Amino acid sequence: MTNIVTLTLNPALDLSTSIDRLIPGHKLRCGELRRDPGGGGVNVARVISRLGGDVTAVFPAGGPSGAMLQHLLRHEKVASHVVLTRQDTRENLHVFEKETKQQYRFVMPGPSLSESAWRRCRDAVIRGSPPRYIVCSGSLPPGAPENAYARLAKHGKRTGAQLVVDSSGPALRAALDEGVYFVKQSLRELRQLTGQKLNTEASWIEVCQKLVAADAARIIALTLGDRGALLVTREITLRAEAPPIHEATTIGAGDSFLAALVWSLAKSLSITEALRMAVAAGSSALLGPGTGLCLRKDIERLMAQVRIEER
């Protein structure tokens, strides 16, 4: 079994383009169309592969969009285990408005996942010798069990695989109730999880420390956009400031952050250096168009600009 397995139950083919200005009711002439593989775990696998990590992406796919998703991943040389389905893989649309420099993201609902497809995805993750890390990232499509990630967390406890979760809603709650190794949250997602306003750094730290103390997760990473990130374990609380950059997109930072952090942990880097690399990767993802994600050369350049302090 590979070192890292990512599971994406709701993958996507991401389409990116640009226009001069959005005008209701008009026929809008778009710029060149870019296609990228998409979905949380798929993106995490893409980045880990670029960093030289041993990773396999597990996901369902169907129809012409699913075939294109597989083709793009083969082109990037990302190892994959594909569960073929009868329904078309969803397509998301990202449009950059040149006049205002605003980005519009149209995220489509995923097709329903059958019980058979879910079981085949699960079996692809757990069969054979266990990986060191199982990364469950992204939303659950209709039909997927709400405790899908929690079931894998329970399996990981039996086999020694560490479960990493980046999700929200009932799927996240169920996983935290079971207890996971590592969870990544945005501030918006953490507010949804707790029902609290969380307007201060002190409140972020308090909530994350309580989750760690309750054994919901051993590591919690909170991404804060251009304000950097917070990382909490039982032993340490770290606050990282993001390097100043000129953003070309608003897409892919969270997936790049998560991928770099998991890769760093798999390489046995210190938790401080893992956070430094993750913040640099998240910033790097914002430099390019569409959902191109981060590049190693940009990560290495930006790492020196990431400031980290212990809280």
C-alpha cells in the first residue's frame, strides 16, 4: 500500500475562464478555457505528487467529464484508483472578471453515490497493508453515508493508519466524535462547527485547544486566508503569518496547505517546519490561474517569508 491515500467522494472537473465584465442577460464572450482535476482529495494528491510523495488518489468517476478528470490526472502522473460509475462527474465553473478583478465560483452538486460505489471506494482505501495517512477531503455527495469518514477513522485506529479530515457539516462532526489524527478547518467552517462568532485569536485558540483536549483530533490546523494559519496540538500552539503576495486567484489555497502539511509530517519534519511549508504552499496556490494549485519552486521561495510564533 502507498504511504498516503486520498479519498474524494465528490470529485469535479474544474473549468476556469475569464470575461471583461459580468452583464445579466447578455451573451458573454469568455477567454481561453482551462480544465483542471478537482475535488479536495484529488487536489491534495496532485500537490503531494508534485512534492515527490508516495500518494494514490481514490475517487468515483463517470461520463465524459469523469474520463477527462482521469486523463488530466494521468497527464500529471498522479497515481489513481478510480471507481467507475454510471453518472457523470460534476463540473465546476470559475470565472475571473477582469474589470473588477473579482472571481466567481459556480460549484455544482455532485451526482448521487450508490451504496455499491461507496463500498468500492472504501475498499480501495482499506484493502491491503494500511497506508500511513488516509486523507478524506471534500464534501459528501448525495447517497454517501454521513459517517463515511468516521468509519475510516475507526478502521485507522485498528490498523495504525492516521486519518486526516478536511470537511464540514455532519461528516466532520461524525469524524470528530470518533476521533481523528488531524483536521483542517477554515475559520468559516470552524464557526459553522461551533456556532460561535470566533472574532478574536484568543477565541480561535480556545476552541481548538478544547477540541484537542476532548480527543476529537490530535492536530488542528485553522487556515485564516491572508492572515496565515493557526496550528494546535496538546503540546504546542503555533501562529503563522502568511507572506505578502499578489493574488491571481482565490482557489486552491486550502488544498495546497493541507497537502504540504501532510507531506511534511510524512517526511518527519518538525511541526513548526511542517506549518511553515503548509502556509507557503497555500500562498503559492494563489499565484497562478484557475485551479493550478501550488508549485514547489514557489513554496521554497516563500517559506523564508513565513513568520511563526508560539502562543
